[in-house]
Amino acid sequence: METYGWLLDQKRCVECRACESACKQWNHVEIGVGVRYRQVRVYEMGVFPKVSMQALSGSCHHCEGAYCIKVCPVKAISRRPEDGTVQIDQSKCVGCQQCYAFCPYAAPQFNQRTHKMEKCTMCVDRIDAGLQPACATLCPTGALQWGKWSDISEVGSATTGNFANPKQTAPHIRFINDPYPGK
Amino acid sequence: MALTRRNLLKSTGAAGAALLTVPGALKGFDQFFRPASSLSATATKVTTCCGICSPACGMQATVQDGVIQFLEGLPGDAHGEGHLCGKGAAGAGFLYDPDRLKYPMKRTNPNKGFDEDPGWVRISWTEALDTIAGKMKGYIDAYGAESLLFITLPGPDLLVRLINAMGIVNRTDHIDVCFQTDRIIQKYTTGGKTWCNDFENAKYILLFGWDMVSKAKIVYANGVVKARSNGAKVVHFSPTYTATSRMSSEWQNIKPGTDLAVALAMINVIVSENLYNKEFVDAYSNFGQYEAQIRSHFAEYTPAWAETESGVAAADIARIAREFAQSGGGIVPAHKKTLCANYMNSTQLVHAVSILNILAGTVDRAGGRYFPRTVAIPGVDAVYPPPAYPAKKGARVDGRDKLPFVQETDSGLFSTLADGMLTKYPGQIKMAFWNAYTILAFPNPPKMEQAMKSVEFVVAMDFLPTDTVSMADIVLPSAMYLELNDVVARDYQAKYPQAMPRVAVSAPIFETKSAGYVAIELGKRLCPDYFKLADGSWINPNVLLDEKVKRAGLGENFAEFKAKGIVEKPAPFVPRTTFATGDPNGKCQVYVPQFAAKGAEALPKWHPKREQPSADFPLYYLTFIPGIHRRNTSENNRILHEIMPTNAAILNPALAKTMNIKEGQTVVIRSRVGQIELPAHLSEIIRPDAVMVAHGFGHRSRYLSVAGGNGSRDGDVVPDASIDDFIAAGNYGGASCIMDVVCNIAPVA
């Protein structure tokens, strides 16, 4: 089974939120119900003037050891056999938010209108059409990349600042933490 | 295989699939924000370009049954490099905004104000145009053409033709709050519009308040990312730590409005230590001719002096100046609001910046600021030469005619318009025509509201029911960029000529029309000779577009151009050796004698910013345009609203502590002209002597169901100006001072 994952080079992220916009657009994510499949979170660190920032574009990481699948009381969350992506079956979900409570990355989102959980599907419909997920397609600087997990899993680092310990759920995301060259 | 973006694309076969299948798709105007049925194999991809901002990144629209399903970048395009920013990706959120203006309307309640119900009544286009034409004629007959005010960019060309044909002297736009100072300085120092930045080949990038990374202008942001990836050093002078600072090698938290001092001191170091690029400077600038004056002029601006003004250490200023000059590829960009328009001394700053580029020897050279190599698109006057236009008579209410260098640019002054209408020329303007501008775009919007109320008859053309629309007598619903055909010449990343079609991806929704249509229809009624062709027929905008395409060598007609998608004319980059600055020898001008001849400064002198912290107003007031929003036009876009719904008063926790202000607590920000209330957001990214507010929020229109009443208008505490203020301060470039503000804050009990 070919599986996929994300590769994030944070130093290239300009916080334009093209990934967020693209995600909402492609997936027609409902507006005004508190649902953001993907979100760029900006963290400030230090005290003025010794201050720095980190921009972390995050979504569901389609973890190998996904807690959400284990804790869902109605078995609404499962893996797609073709690629191991983690999917929520809207017809089964009862909106109990257990998946949200256990997810280290706050990926499942509660739709305030339908009272069910939704999250990033990894745009499996695009993958099936031979395309990349919408977010990685739009990212203008190459900060957010996507590809075969076999190509990504050894690249860069398993974790980064402000990211939950990857040993918990084995998320399919890697980080390029190297700074720019030169001074 | 190295893991690059390209390889990832290859390995997943992501490029090229044209037909898509999506589970949830929008069905149309009313259905856009609800999940709908699946996208079938009839979906097509249309090549066009984005219309959110001027680089016009190449774009592909996936369309089914006339409905836009997805917008993405156009692979291979030099501007977006195959991508869009968050605003561009949310384009359908503008097109399908349920609040859009749908029909022409007229006001039935004569009382104007945001608390008044205008009593809109739907009317036909014919009635709207007849009414407007009748009013224009009536006012011109009674008071002259100077009683009309058009608030619009100089486009479309058909609208400018109408303005010229009617002899209307008062057309104004926002360029003074954007890049006007740079335009004036470049005209006389390098001889043109050097706003292309060859960042990727630069060795050293100096950024004075320049914040285009944070603004997500991706054509620039990508350049900075590439520069850093190539090992270039980037130094950012900014009173706040932004995404641009994060992208930089070094951040200097400079005292607001003192960048000029640092730039002058850097020139001092580079000149006194003879670190400038002698080959370029001797051959291509007038430095040699005015060397004595130049050396003597900058001698007093030492790094030690600049430290006292700016708070940047003298040793750092000298070090950065030396590193910049000796890097062999230094660039200082200037284009756009940040730096060009913010302070009363911005004209001098932009001049100093231009001198730094000349001293670095990178003007129109690799790694420097270069002139765009563009496709020349003829305007309507070139295609259909008009009869002679009448002379324009009467006073410019914004006072532009008092600033000779601004007058040459044919742009306007938003910052002085309200004062001119209310104080200097009260009652002169009887009718105003607003095209795609809102009151939020002005410093001190309450004063602009007052000025609007002093006008008898107001027309507003827009695609959304903005605050301006709320004050109008006649409203014209405008088509937006996804509904219009046009030809766009690129001029941001234009090392070789490129042109793109802007394609009507969607048919105009409801009764929306273009400003060009309005111009022709008013022209038929008011000045037919200017809109009639030799054979007696009227100008047809579609035929005009075909003719423009043909004459620009882009295709036989628009349809053919549209089928091509993008036309590029690759040519080797030949650096300029003569510069049309007005110098008799065709050189770049460090010393600008033309400025001196008209009472301005041949070399930039130090001027403090207009407003200094005082006992009453001890804090600097800063504003910014968030990267996810476009100035003041995107806050009602549902997608963008959800990402950034409102603004806040951003202040340092150390400052907040002294005033016992907690996160989220409402504070009032006051300046000498007004006050706003906002929730406090405590952040270490800002100096403890400043408060910062995002621009674009605080729309008052009750018809903007998402943006209306949300947040506060940053401009309400920004003083506007009179033209006399500018003259007295030596602001010959008309910098609009949109951050030249001091304020105080207090918690709201």
C-alpha cells in the first residue's frame, strides 16, 4: 500500500494562508461553523526585542497510530484501504468529540451546524485524480509539500518546536528545521 | 532522488490532470457555501490571471456549468510561479459573496448616514445612467466641470476618456497612500518604474519598513525566500517583528519614522569610506558632477547622530552599510505602502533608498531593482484617437496642483481630499463618482464622511455594498475580475515581456456591468463625439479589446489570445546604459537638480516625522495590512473572514502591565483626531512604546453581513492633512502620513 505524508519547511512559510484558503475552496468546507481542516498557527517566542516567531501549517497528519480511530465509540473513523488515510464516516459520527479530545494536533473539528466531526481527508479525491492535496498545490513558497511517505519519512526531522511528541501517534509529517545558509 | 517540490510533483504524477472529480461542489450563487453534488467530467480549466493585486499571478480556474469550483496557480508563470496566495485562492468567495450588489439602485431617503435606512429602490440601468448623465450635465452647466469629483484609479481607459472629454479636473486615487513617493523619486533618480526586484540574484537585501513578505505579495515573498536560500543576507528595519523579520537574517527594531536617519547615515558611511560601486557610479550617475555637494551634504549624517534619532546602534549602522556596499549585489526595495507613504519624511527616505541602490551599482543590474520589460498595450486613445480634449479648469480639491511633482504623476491625494472639500474649497464639489473605493481607504474616515455629506449627489460603483455605497444616491453594481475580459501586461517579475488574458471565467452575475460600459453609456449621453467612431457606430468594448490584443502582437483577437493563455517574449536581459532622468547625459541622478529648481531638495535632508510622542500622546500608532486580506475589500469574503475575522489593539505585555491591561480587555486608543475601541492583544512582537492595529476592519455598512460592524477602523485615529501642511513640511512627494500618528491608550472600565 502506498501511503502519503506532509513535509513542512517552516522557514519558507510566509503566513499567506494559501493552504487554508485552498483547502476550504476545494473541499467546500462549510463557513461559519467553526471548522478549519488546515490552519497556520503562529507562535511567538522570547521577550521583546529578543523575539522570534514560528509558523506551523497543520492539519490531520493521518497518523500510523491514530488515537482518533481507537477512541471513536461508534467506529466512525477508519483507514482508507488504498492509502491508509484516516477518514471520518459522516453517516456514523455522533459528534461526541472524543477524537478531538485525544488528537494531539486538534485535527478533528466539530461542525456546529451538523454536530458531527470533520477533518482533513488529505484530498483523497484529488489523489485519486493524480493530483496533490489542495493545500500543497497552492503553497507558493514550497513550505508545505506532500508526497509518498516512502520519499518523505527519512527527510529532515520527526518533530519541531510547538509540535506534540510524534512518538504518541506516528504522524505522517516531517520537518525541515535547517536554517537558511549563510549568516 | 533529491526530495524537491518538482520531484514530488513528478513522483505523484500531480501535474497535468485536467478533469477532476470532487465529492462536494458548489452549485452557484446561493449554493456556494453549502456542500452540493459532485463535479462531473464536464469540468474545464480556464487559464486567466488573478485580479486581487497588481502582479496578476497566473491562475487556472476549474469551472463546471459556469460555476467556479477551484482556483489555483498557473504552472510556469513567472509571477505566481504556479501558485496563488490565500487571497487569490479565495477568489470565488468574492464572486459568490451573497451580499454582492445585484442591480442598480436609487436612494429614496434623502438623509445620509450609517444609521439611516437609504430606502433603496431597484431601478433599471437606463434610469440609472439617464439620472447620472442628467446630473453631470446640470452641475457642469451651472458650476463648471470642476464641480465633479471622480474617485477612481486611472482605469479603465474608457472611464478616463469620459473624464477627459468632460474636462473634469478632479480625478483622484489612493496612490499617495501607496507608492507615489517612489514613483516621483524613481522618475528623477533612475528614470522610471524600478519596482522589479531581482532578489534571487541579490547578495544583500536592506529592508526599511518594507513588509511585502507579511503582506503575502508572493511575487516578492518568493524572491526573498530564494535570496535566503541562495545565501543572501537580509536586514529588516521595522518597529515590529513580522513575517518579513522572520524571513530576514537580522532584525533591527527601529523607532518608528526614523528609517530616513539610518539611510542617510549609511550613505554617509558608503560615501566617506568610498565603498560605493565606482565603476557604475562614475559611468552611470551624476555623482561625479555633484561630488563636492554630495560629500558635504551627507557629512553631518553620521551613524552616531542616526543612533540618537533611530535607536539603532551606530556600530550596527556602519557595519550594515559596509556589508551592503561590499556585498557586490545590494538592493533596497521601496515599492508599496510600507515605507513610501507612512511618514511625513517618506519622500526623503525613498530618495535616500534610491541613492543607496545607485551607490550599490545595481540599478537595472543583476541582483538589483530593474525596469520591467513589458508588452506595450495600446489604450483606447491610441486605438481610436479622440477629438482634442477640452482644457481642464478649476481647482484640484485635493491640492495636488500645489505639489508640482505630484501633479506630474496624474495621481491624487487621499490624505488631503477631505480637508480640501470642507475647508479650502467648500461647496465646490457638487457630485462625486466613486469607483471601487471605500471611505476606509482614507486617513480620518469620519472627516471623509462629512465631506461626502457636503456633496449633493453621489454615485457609487462597486461589487459590494461598501460604506461608500451606504452614502450614495445612485448605486451601480460592478462586475469583478472573474467576470471580465481584459489584457494584462506584467510588470513585477518582468525580465522579459509577458502578457496574460484576464478571462471572464463566470458570466456576470445578476445585472453587474463594467466601469467601461458605464463610461461608454454616459459618453453616448454627454459627449458622443468621443465615443463614436468614424463610421458613426459607438465604441464597442469587445472590438476595442480585440484591437488592443492585435496591436500589442498578442494574437489576431482576444479569443486567440485567450486560447494561448499566456504570451511570453523571451529576450536576453540587456542592462540599461542610459537613464531617462532628465540628466543631459542620460545618467542616474543622485543629486536631482530638477527638485532644487522647484523648491524641493536636490539631496534628501533629515526631517523628523510629523508627530512625536508627547505627554498627552506618549505612544506610536502603527498600522498594517494583514497578508490574508486585501486592503479594505476582502473582509466580507467568508473564507478570509474565517481565517482573520477582526482586528485588535496589539501591544507589548510590558506596556500592558503598566496600565493593568489584560489580554482581550477592551481598550480605547485616542489620537488628536479620534478614538477607537478594540480588544487588547498582548504580543512581544511590538515595541513597548507603540500600539498596532490591522487595517481594513470596522466597515459600517449594514449591508455587509460579515464585515459590517466588525472590528474598528484603524484610520479613525490617523490625522488627515491639508495641502499646506505638506508644503510646510517639505513633503514634495505627497507622502500621506498614514502611520505618522501618536496616541494614548486606556482600558475601558
